[in-house]
Amino acid sequence: MTRYGVDGDAVLLANLLDLGEHLDAPEGHLVCSEGGPPNAVWFLLSGRVHVTKRDVQGVERHLSDVAPPSMLGHMALINQHRRSATCRTLGPSVLRVLDVRTFKKAMNGRGAEYDLFRSLVTRVLARQLAAGNAELLDVLDGPAQVEIVDDEQTGDSMWSAEASFSGWSDHGED
Amino acid sequence: MKVDELRRLRSLLKVPPDQLEALAAVAAEPLQIPKGTLVIEPGDSNRPAMLLLAGRMQAEIGAECRVLGDVWPGEIFGESALFPGGGRRVVGVRAVFDSTVLELTPELLTAIGGSDVKRTIQLNLISVLAKRIQGTNHAMRTAWNEQRSAQAAPPEPSAPDKLPRHKPKERKSELSLTDRLRKSLGGWFDIT
């Protein structure tokens, strides 16, 4: 979890993730479905996850491809709402799955590893908010406000922003 | 720190009595912010994160200072300062009432350490950040809808000699009920 500034506590974090289930997912494995229940959070340790969402016409639109290390599905558990997108593995992937009970225990527990977990979640959310606000600023004040006339271009930018807000931003490779 | 500020700090952060004095000793004196003051400016990476003890703040974004949401007592704002490489601040925060804030300085955060107060702050932040993400999401949809509406061109008026102003309706033939049924059912049923 280098990207989230928790490098020095890797052992503690590994111990916490051990509370979850190990998942060796093949290509095309359905991680979660849009509209599904908030029942787990995933840590992508290797591989890649393809994120899609239905538009108002019901057409599946690509939001983002998520690279490791990343946390997936946390917003639904924190906000207690149904899944906002569908996730499938793009190739063979390794994930760690924390069910809702384990997630709540990690969020409320006392101890160094739980402190670290909360710090990680906080960092992920802060990054997500910063990315979303930056996208919003570009829409409000940037060139897009004046120059966009192409619906397809507008649509792609909107979906890119949607990815940021929903937590599915492509973080890129480590 | 004044007694009522100490009480607010204890209440908001759930500080145990035995830790309150120690925290108060390292905490900076709370700042009194007059209504209308821009407490955090967009692009300002120097201001530390702050805890709102009393009053109300508003988060703004863009050249037109579009309101993203409110900051209520007990909520932390300017949180990007809490993380290494916290990122560019694009949101400003302004006091909408006379307010009191406590700067979350490195000394204070070190004093908090691994205590229950840190846990309270973390849970506070997680809840607040999730709420703000929803606020930004909503603002984004609003902005996109406004843009789409602005781009929709008004309909051109039709040339008067090209389109009739009134097209008379065709009179329906007066068919019997049987004939209408036969016509609508397309010959599927032999209605006699």
C-alpha cells in the first residue's frame, strides 16, 4: 500500500488483511454487481479490475480500470447504500475480501492495526475527494465549459469524473 | 484555552478527563474567525487541518464560489494537510457565522498518538469525507446538467410560406362498431 503512505506498517496491515478471505480470481470473475448489497470490501493485490456502470438508458459504460494496490467497494459499506458500479477482473487477479462484519470490526477496533486500517481508509477517501473536486473544478472553470460541443467527448469526461467520485479512479501501476 | 472551549473539545473528541489537560497544554489557542472570512484559500497548502469548535463554515469551489456543502461543529476541514503529499487544495472554506476553530498542529497530533481520541478523529474524518464525496458528486451532476441545458439551441421559427399554420383534421368515416372491430382486428376473426 505504498501509494497510501503505509509502507512502514506493512506487517500490521498484512495481519489485518489476513482476517479476510484470500481470493484467486480468474479472468472475468464478477467481483460485485451494480445495485448489489453492501456486503464486502476488496483489496486488489495483483491483476486488474474493470469497472462499469449503466447510464440512464441502461447501457453499460466503462468507468475505469483499477490497478493494485487498491481498495474496492468501501463507499457502499461506509454509506450503507447499494453498489454503484459493476466490477470484473480483467485477467487473473488476487484479492483479499473483508466481509461487512470484519470491516466494521476493523473500523471500530482498538489497537495499532485498526488505527492503521482507519488511516488507510481515510487516505483513500481523501484522495478520492481531492480527485473529484479537481474534476469538478475543471468542469466549472476549465476549457470544457466553453469548448465542448461533442456529446461523445462530453460523455467520456463525465464518466471519467464519475469514476473519481465513485472511488474507481485508475491509480496506475506501482 | 478557555473553560468552554475545553468542554467543547472534550465533547467533540470524547477526550477522557485525564487526557484533557495534557491535550490542552499542547494545543494552540483556538482561533476566532469572523463571519465572511475565507479561512482556507484554494491553492493554499500551508494552512493546517482544523477542527470546527463552534459556528459554521461553507466549502466553495470555482471562480463563482459554488457552494459544495457545510462544515458543522465537530467536523474537521482542510484534511489534506494531514497526509504526506496531501494534494492541491482546490476548495476554499469560508465562515458563514462567527466561528471558533482549533488548528490540528503536528504537536497536537503527536500528543494524541494512539489514544481513543485518535480513533474518534479517524471515524469523524471517514464519516465527513464520505459525506463530502456525495456532495461533490451532486455538484458535478448539477454542473453537467446546466452545461447541457445551456448547449441546447432554441428552435428556429418556421418560414410562414413553407408550413401551413393550420392543418385541417381528416374526418373519420362513420364506421359501424362491427366494421371498426373488423378493421382493427385485421381479419383475424370473422365477425358477422
